[in-house]
Amino acid sequence: MRYEDTRDKIADGDILGVSCKGLFWSLVKVVQRAAGLGKFAQITHVGVAWWVNGRLYSVEMDGAHNVLRPVSQYIAEGSSVTVFRSPVTQDAMRAQYDRATSEPIQYDYLDLLRIGLRLLLRTSTGTDGNGEMVCSTFASRWLQWAGWTPPTGFPDMPSPGELCRALGHPTFAIEAASERP
């Protein structure tokens, strides 16, 4: 589906699974595939959909801290976006918006390594605080703050594919600009 045809079907709080291109993102896909995530291994980044003044953003971790990024940028750069309905209400997500965005949350590269090692070696990542996170932990934590109870065995620091798999079937996927006829 095209972004222009689907953007109005996305609600505040929906989870956006992004399939990014590039060497680093290819490595993420390989690790998730090796961990048995199947079709969800293609999802390399996640954010939370949020409308601001008629523009759709992804509230996410960008490698430095929590930010708002226009979803249209992902489409323009050749990434596809898969939309997963939030398992909690929009009101519950809105009630936690300030908690997720008012203070800077630092990106944690060590967590990224810990998640990769857990996926490949089946080791434990342990627990994680709310001050430093990667994209998938950020989105997962926001959902939990809003009342979502993850499935049994769900890791404290999930990979993007693990979070999306836990959310179930996607609502729809948006084609990258480069995939259009």
C-alpha cells in the first residue's frame, strides 16, 4: 500500500515496524533471522506513531536519544513501514506521552549488543532501567507504561522483530518509495 493511501488509517500509539536498508540494518536482519523470528526478522527499527499538527511522526530512539521523526522520511529513503495496532487504547498511550517524551532518554549501544548476544547465544540480557534504551525497548516500555502486559517469556529488552511478533499480525504495510511501479 502507498503511504498517501494509508497514513490516515494510522492512529496515535500504533507501533511502526521499519525495515531499514544499509549494512548495519542488514546485520540486524541476519541476527533476528538466526534467532528464528521469521517474517519479523525484516523489521529492524520501531517507533510509536504520533500525530502532531496534521503530520505523522514516529516517536523513537535515533541512536542518540528519544525524538520525533516524520514517517514520510522513512518512505522517501526507501524503507518500508509495517503498522501494528496498539494493544492498549489511544487514551492510555496519550496518558504516557509526557513520560516517554518530556525527558531525554539516552540511546544505549551496550543494550544493542546485549540483545544481539541474547538472540544469537540464548543468553540473558538481564533487566534494564528507563534512562537508557534502544528503539524496541523504548516502544515496549511505553506500551507497558500504558497498561500492556507482554506475553510470558517476553524479554525485558526485545529486538524490533520480537516486539512486533508479540503484537501479532500487522494491520498493513506501507511500501517504500523505491518499491512503487
